[in-house]
Amino acid sequence: MKNYQDKSKYTNTNVLEKIIEVTVKSSMALALMAAPSKAIGLSFTPVGTYATGVFDDSAARITAFDPNSERLFVVNDNIVGIDVLNISNPYAPILDFTIDLSLFGNFGGVNSVAYSNSIFAVAVEDEIIINPGEVLFFDNKGNKLNQITVGALPDLLTFTPDGTKLLVANEAEPTGYLNFDIDPEGSVSIIDLSHGIENLTHNVAGFQAFNAQVDELRAEGVRIFGPGATIFGPGATVAQDLEPEAIAISEDGTTAWVTLQENNAIGILDIETATFTDIVALGFKDHSLPGNGIDASDKDGEINIENYPVFGMYQPDEIASYTVGGKTYLVTANEGDSRFYRGFDEEVELRANSLPLDPNAFPDADILRQEGTIGRLEITNSLGDTDGDRDFDELYVFGGRSFSIWDEAGGLVFDSGDDFEQITAKLFPEFFNSNDDDNDFDNRSDNKGPEPEGVAIGMVGNSTLAFIGLERIGGFMTYDVSNPFEPKFISYTNNRNFSGDPEDGTAGDLGPEGLTFISAEDSPNGKALLVLANEVSGTTTIYEINSVPEPGTIFGLLVFGAAGKLLLKRHNKTTKENSAF
């Protein structure tokens, strides 16, 4: 058994040998670093930002772009509306107008927007979340074209590639876990637009056919533990417990893959028949293995990325698909999520003496419970009692702190391991695992770390790139995923000013939620763009993607301002310590 008091730092040296490129912008700061790599040479420069001035109230969440009008629809949940930005000049996005969704119903929130064939679709939830929600359709001038009722709590929207169908993930969360609380059934609404926007029809794909398979699904690793359920007994039906979050669709528009985040699973959907053909448990990530380390404590005052005897539930939020060699591959951002409702909270800390650990499985329990190891790590109480004796034989944490690539059947092809924490630790040691609303060092290590949430796929040149947003520390990772079995890390870009105050607008972008890739062919300025909607800072930022000089040489280090000085200090130190620079 490993001695968990003997800590080492930055255990995955392979990460440090990859290209490291960072763009950091403060009020007067721009820093750029690069190291040798065979990966494609690209830079990501923030060229334009629209700021709502609203802090920590979801004023910029998800975006969708119309190349014809060069307008960007941005979900602004703070006003339950859509901000429509003109980005014909990406360097100076301006607000054209705002769509007030309260004009069309009594809505509790707006969750998503999607675009296809000159039509924008917007998902809104009812004031009472267990009631059916709505999808509204607009043209690029903000005129409402139609409206249709869907399932409870509609979340992310996805059009089929030809734009003839719109799929809606109806998350259907419960009101609580007490007697008489209601848990609606999760589903996917499939809206048919093929007969024109005036003649919408839709089918609903639910999970009722799997209700009788609850024991089998649990045995496979699907987490089903709805209202009334504990680790010792059943609760909600399968159909009630599954909560669709996001959707990816095959290139031919026939199959969809639906993330079931809280359930740590993916549903496979036949779009034509509106039938789920399978529910696939995603399995667990072994954090005791090399390359799968985590920083597990927010109170040790250090960066300690270690291997521990815990398993990570991938629990992806957003999902995207792409095709290689005629096969579909799925890219997920493994955010993690716990259930916390009236009458139920599945998060517990290992240090709690009331959390019984099996002495045979954890002979070093006293060490593990310490704050400097995994004592403060938030784990689930819904898993881990493998022999039914009411103690924990295994420990499971929320999220994978990574992104993954899966095949069409839901088989794991690639996982980025502990790349995200290794890279952010190397580049932002003073602000490692900071939260999205403050600059405190290490305060997210006990709970999902950098927390990858959003994902987008785009072609730049001959390369397929995956962009993964990090909700907490901010910014996004870029990988070349042209070969799904051997992705290459390209860069980490963060438009956050750690010397600024998050609450007064001087901290730059905070809390990226949604990412939208705009190809060079569709771009207003003929260059590929990436748009990030940042829900904590209420900002929408446009990045321009350009080629950089031949990889393999240090091509420059420009440093201005507080954030740049911190990077320069770290750069000078690591130049002497590590041959990667």
C-alpha cells in the first residue's frame, strides 16, 4: 500500500513534454509560451468580447451562430432572454437586440439555443420545473416562428446535420426526495421540421422499456437511485431516474448519443423510430493508476497530484461527435455532478467519522481520512458497499477531471487522465484549482478540480480539434483528435486576469459554459473562430485561430501586467528545472 504521506509533485512527466501554449489576458497583459511538439502549431487569440456587466448570474451560457446574418444568439438566463450579437466584425461584437422570452410564456429559465438553416431554436423551462417545457423558434431578426411543448426541464438542443430534426434533452429533475415529491420521466423530444416551420410535429423517446431492467442496469454500473432510493434499496423507476443532459448525432442523422450525467451513462437513440436501443454504463476511472492522479485536498497548501484508492465516475456533461474512417467517435467533457435535493444529499467527506470504511479494503483508513490526503475529498454515498454490510468497500468521486473519446457502442477509446490538473498546475501554480468566482489557490481540489464542462469539435486545416472548457479555473484545452486513439495536446488558453477582482469586471472571463466553433468558411473574417460564453463573468468572447511558426522552437515570450509577471517568474524557474522549456 502506498504511503500517502510521501507526496511528489507533477507525477505525469509526459504532459510536461507536450506543447504548452498559454494565452493570458489581463487589463494590460498578454503572455504566450510554447515548447517543442510535433502537434499542429496554432494560436488562439481573444479578439472581441461582449460584456453584460452581470456577475455570477448566468448572463452568458450557450451560443449559436448564423453565418448568413453574422449574428450570434447568446442565452442570457439572468433576464430569461436571448442577447443577439452582431459579430460581422469579430473584433468588436455589438448587441443588436434582445429577445424577451417572457413575452411568450411564464418561463423559469432559458437553457439552450441551437441554429440550423436560418432558424434558431431556444429551450425554456416552466416556472414549475416538473411541468413540460417549451422550444421556441426564431429567425435571425428575432421574429418568433413557432413554439412547441416538450418534456420537463428541456436542456441542450441539437439539430441533425441536415436540419430536418431537432433533438431536445428533457432532463426532468425531481422536486425532491421526500414523500409526495414528484420525479418526472426523462426523455428526448424529436421535433420534425421537414414539413416547414409552420407544421411542426414531434415524437418522444423515453426509457419506460428499461424499467424492468433496473437490476441489470445497476449491476452494469448505471446509477439509478431516485427519490426514496438509498444505497440499500430501490426508489424511482428507470424512466424517472434517467436525466438526459446533452446530445450528439451521427453524421448521417440516424443515431444519437445522449449523456445521462448523474447516472454515469449514455443512452443510444434510434432517431427514426424514436427508440432508445441501449443504455451504456460508462464505467469508472481508477485514480490509483499512474497518469490518473488527482489533487484531492483544498487545505494542504500545496499542489499534490497523487494516486489514491478511489474511482472517478466520468459523468459527462456536454458531448460532441465526429467521424473518422466511416466510424463515429464521441467526445465528452467529464464534469461530474451530484444529486442534492430536499431530503437527499449524496455528497460526503471521507474524514467524517460517521462514514464507515471496511477495514480490510482500507487498512490505512486513518491516513486516508487526513486533510492532507483524501479526507476532504467529496465522494458519493450512493456507491461503494459491494457486499451489503453497510460499510464502504470502494470509494467513488464525481467526474473524471478529463475529457474522453468513446466509440459508437460507448466503449472507451481515450481519456486524458490527469492532463488538465498537470497542465494548469504547471502554468498557473499560484492559482491552481481556483474557483470561477474568486482567485483562491487550490479551493476546488476536493471537488472535481478544474471541472471540464463544455466541448466543441472543429476542423482547422486537415486537423480535427476538440475544445474543452474548464468551468472553474477557466479557459479551454485544445487537442488534435484526428486520430481518436492518439490525441495530441495543442494548447491551454485562458482569458482570465487573476490579478483582477471577479466581482467588478476586471478579472476577464470566468466560468465558461458553452463553446461554439465557427469554421473559416462560415466566419465573418475568413478565419476559424471559437466562441466562449462565460456564465460567471457574463461575457461572450471570440477567439481567432491562426497558425504559428514551426513547432519545435521557443517562438517568443511577451509579458505585460500582473498575470504576465507571474508566468514569467514561473517560466524562468522551470527553464532551469525542466527540459520541457
